[in-house]
Amino acid sequence: MVFLTFTVIIEIMKQLYKFLLNKLPRPLLIRISYVFKFFAPIFYKGNNVECTVCGKSFRKFLSYGSDTAHRENVLCPYDLTLERHRLMWTYLKEHSNFFDADKTIDVLHIAPEQCFHKLFKAQENLNYLTGDLVSPIADIHFDLHKIPLDDNKFDVLFCNHVLEHVEDAMQCMRELHRVMKPGGWGIMQVPQDFSRSETYEDPSITSPEEREKHFWQKDHVRLFGMDYPDWLETAGFEVERFDVNAHMSPEQVNRFRINPKEILYIARKV
């Protein structure tokens, strides 16, 4: 009988995880992840990194991303947060009234992330609605190019890592602006190439392999550059920049595994 060492088991898990991550469709990955999250923390027990959302510490985080844009030590094995989720949580918790507003906040969350979904659903001060094209955890399903909801309806909008997938990102941004109340705000994170001044699009690139090569993932149709806030402003928003480096020490940024280059753009409707 062959006995596998702990190191070998970890390596097998990593390879299986990476294979499933890159091969399975997102709705199926969401369902499988509920099982995975119960076992992964056992193998990553430690205190080198910490998730700001679940508050748990680990020896390290899991890797994540396509072959073109793969990152090590970024995915929390318990609640599946990534760098962008921990950055957003930091802003919501410490620099907004999202959790303690003295009135009910109407929220629309596009493509709801699992790490936030149950937490926001249980939050008493939120009137929380989720939407997506296919996600099994969304309340309603629709195409973001034509949101089937009234004008000026929501105080807060979340739409993270969606706009790189859609055919017409500007139309989707305008739709998000339309359903936001005057005085409302939103967070709409995207993968951003910090070395690129302008967003890169090429509709002739259609194969999954070429899209991953050019846009970092097989189902992306563009790669946003440093002009991303200009897109938001063209859609009608005023944009506020939140730089985590101005609010956290380098040691905290490293422990929470937040990308120090990422700027959180807060889109506001006047």
C-alpha cells in the first residue's frame, strides 16, 4: 500500500483545484466551492496571512487565475475572497456608512460574490437585490445591457469583474448609472493592466485561447487600462479614487494580500 505524504496530498489538491478552476463553467464552480471550502482550511492552517472578510488566518492563501494571469497566495480557502474582495471590504467597513447607515439602503449587486452574498443578505439595514445573467445565487436574471428595473432606484451598486465580459461596456455602465439614485454610489471593479494607458479591445479576437492571451481570461473581451475611470466618467459618474496604501501600512497590505497597485474607484451619481 502506498501512503501519500502531506506534501503530496497538498500538491494533488492544488493541481485538481487549478484544473477545475480553468475548465468548469462559473455556475458549476459556485456550487462545488461550497464543498471545497470545508476542507481546504484544514490544509492551510497557520497565521501568515489573514482574510479581512471572514477574519480567519492561514499559512497561506490558494493561487488563482488563468495560465496567463495566475497569481499565488491570493484566494482565501474559507470564504473564497480574492485581493479585490478584501480591498472592497476594507473600504466598506472603514471608509463608508454601508454597515451602519441610519436608514435603509437600497442595494443592487450584479454577479454577487459568494463571500459577500450571505453577509449582505443578513444585513438588516439593506434592501438587497442581486442580479446576473446565469448565476445560481442571483435573485433575478437579466442582460446588463438592458436592466429591467426603474430609473433612480438604488443607493448603492456593486458590479465587480463583469464589464470585461460584456459586449458593450459603455452601455452597461450607462444602465448602471440610470438605475442609481442621485447621491448614490457604486463599486465596479475590473481587471486592470497598470502598464497600459488605454483599454485594449479587438473584436476580431474570438477564440478562448487568444482571448486568454490578450485579455487574461478566455471569456474576457477587453483589458482595461489606466483610462478605466475615464470610461466611468463618460458614462455619467463622478469618480473618487481610494488608494489602500494611504490607509494601510505595507505590512497590513501584505498580510491581507491586497494588491498595492489596485485603486478602488468609487463611482458617484450627482
